Amino acid sequence: AQKITQTQPGMFVQEKEAVTLDCTYDTSDPSYGLFWYKQPSSGEMIFLIYQGSYDQQNATEGRYSLNFQKARKSANLVISASQLGDSAMYFCAMREGLTGGGNKLTFGTGTQLKVEL
Amino acid sequence: DTEVTQTPKHLVMGMTNKKSLKCEQHMGHRAMYWYKQKAKKPPELMFVYSYEKLSINESVPSRFSPECPNSSLLNLHLHALQPEDSALYLCASSQDFGYVGPQHFGDGTRLSIL
């Protein structure tokens, strides 16, 4: 079974609008971390936001927020006020366990976001 | 600007060549990683170094040989590669292997095998 599922291969959004990128995960480990990365066409993988499984509040970083619904095992990324520079591939990733599993990331298949004028 | 520096940015090599990819970080991180990424796919983990010792080798063919000369530097030596090895190679680092926080990636090296 897929540990990280991103069901939207491609998304379009108008500039200045908000967009939600979906991510669901599957783990039986009570301790895990969820990450979102942005990868522009140039190739670099840019860390955006992190949510720990024990965090009580949803993570936010500037225009990025993570809608963490633990019971539904979802960790959707919300980008507010989209900009042309947000056009990129977005990957959801998970690491399981604290020290036993190490910092080994499992990535989803990605969502290609295109921001339009 | 990324805090993980990879060189070269692009590399074209023949199947009989020997070349090396280099990765450097000065964040004091003690875990470093090599990933391979094919177009429109997620990164795949190849190797993990923790405190300069090889911690994980994800059954990578021996034509890829990693090396960690010190805590800031990670190399990937390439020899007798195949056309299917053409990909983006990403280096990453994290505080240590048990750290729950993010891995920080470099810009990658785009490798083409002729």
C-alpha cells in the first residue's frame, strides 16, 4: 500500500487565489513527521513546512499552512494568495518513528501546480 | 540560496568514464543523503551517511560509490554507468539521522549518460 498518496497529478490556480494540495498518509507508527517540499523546474528541492504527529496546532509558514487532520490521516498544503513563482511540483513526504526508523523520507508522487494570470 | 552546494550542476559522460559528484554543507549537520530522481517522479533514496559512516545503502549498484571524507563533504563516485542512470542526483543533509525535522536539499546535478 502507498504510504503517501497525492491524488492530484496537476492543478491550476489563478494568481492571488488560494489553492489546496491534497496529501493522505498511511502509518501505524504513533510518531511521525509530515513535510511538504517544492521543486521548481530548475530542480532544487525546497523545504516548505513541517508537521509533527504530536503537534496540537496546524503548522504555518508565511503563505503556507498545513491542514492536519490526524483522524483522517490527511496533511493538505494550503497556499494563500498564489503567485506566478509558486508554479512548481509539490511533494508531500513522511518520516516514521523517532529514532528507530531514522530520518528516512517517503515521498508521494507529487502535484504539478501551475499559477495562471 | 541553498545551504547545500552541489557540483557540477550538469554532467555528461560516456559509459566508460569515471566522474564524481560533490556535495558540501556548512550547517553542522551530521547526516547526509544521496537521492536519485527521474523526470516527473519523486526522489529515491540511495545512501545515508550518519556521522561520516555509511548507514543505509538502498541496494544501489556498485557502479555508484559514495564517500564521506569529513562531516561537511559527501561525494558520489561514478564508474561504468548505464543510460538508465541518467537522472537528477540530489544531495541532502539533516541535523542527524535521528532528527525529526526536515532534510535540506541541494540544487542537484543533472547527469546524462551517452
